[in-house]
Amino acid sequence: MPTTYSSSDSEQDARQLAGNLGIRFEMLPIESLRRGIEAALEPFFRGTESGVAEENLQARIRGLLLMAVANKRGALLLTTGNKTEVALGYATLYGDMAGALAPIGDVSKSDVYELARFINEREGREVIPRSVLEKVPSAELRPEQVDPFDYKVVSPLVDELVLERTTDDELLNKGYDPELIAHIRDMLVKAEYKRRQAAPSIRVTGKAFGIGRRYPIVNRYDS
């Protein structure tokens, strides 16, 4: 579902992955819709700089169209967010969070990569293209955008906070930066309102988000 910000590499990776998995590949460009909606919103956005609102339009257009296709075909729409992204709220409400089930919602970003490598090793071939595993993660919602996290550091840290309930002192002893600890804790708490509206995930760890893992969303709650 490309826009002008989508890279040709992403399209190529998607085509290759679909071919490797033996599933149908379909393309539904949304650039004309993006431009039309931005034009309709111009009276409300006039005098402001382009930013998150414009970027999230793309995710929400995709969510709208995917839900429509799912309804028409009697299909179940799956959300793609992993546990690290769900924890940090790094997803667009009513956009890429649209769907009925989050199959990897309880799988950390690090484990997603490990699962992909495991699949490739088990099958003895690149089912998941190597380029997918090696390129810098990006939502591709603006020029030269990359995800604002070092997942090699942040993904294990989220697991420490969510799964292990590790204290700040213990995290400091493990070498984590105190400012990063505070920042991730803050993001974890502030994203609760999104998680309350998220599709249910398949539980695969000891502590998944959901009924048994919730934070208050009012009264200035601080973890």
C-alpha cells in the first residue's frame, strides 16, 4: 500500500516474501488518497508544519482500506505490531493497530528477528529475505525516516521492565543508561491508552499485555 515515501526495496522485499511463502501478493497504492485527504484538511492544518498528523494519515488510510477488504472477503485482519512496539506505543491508533488479532503482539522485536532466522535455518533457505533482517527499520512515513530506537538495547530493556519487573538499581547494575530507563518507563506507562484499544495477542510469554497486565490511565500514574 505504497505512497511516495515507500521505497522500492520494500516493495521488492514484500514480493519476494510472498513468493517464498506461496501467498498472493496484491498492491493497493494510496498516494492519491493521501493527497486528497491532506487537501481536505488544508483549512485545519494551514499555518502548521508537517509532522505526525500527516504521517499518521498514511497508516490510517491503510487501516481503513484493509478493514474494508477484510469485511468484503470475510477475512480476519491481523495487526503486525510486536511486543516492543506495543509496549512503547510505537504504532498508530486506528491505523496499523487496526485488526482483530495481533499474532506477534507478545513477541519482542529481538525475538521477531530470531524467529525469522530460525525459520530460514529450519527451511535451509531464505524464506525471510536477508534484506528484511539487515535493513534499518523504518515506517517510511516521511523522507529518510528511521525508527527512533536502538532495538538491540531497547527490546531487552522492555523485556526487563515488563517480564522481569527489574528495578532501576538492578538495571543500572546491568549497564543501562539511567535516562534511557526513565524514558522507556515513561513511554511504557503513557502507551497504556493505546493498549486498551489494541487487538488481543496470542500469549507466548509469562506476562502478556491485556487483562493481567494493565496500568492506570488517569490520576498522573507513575510506574
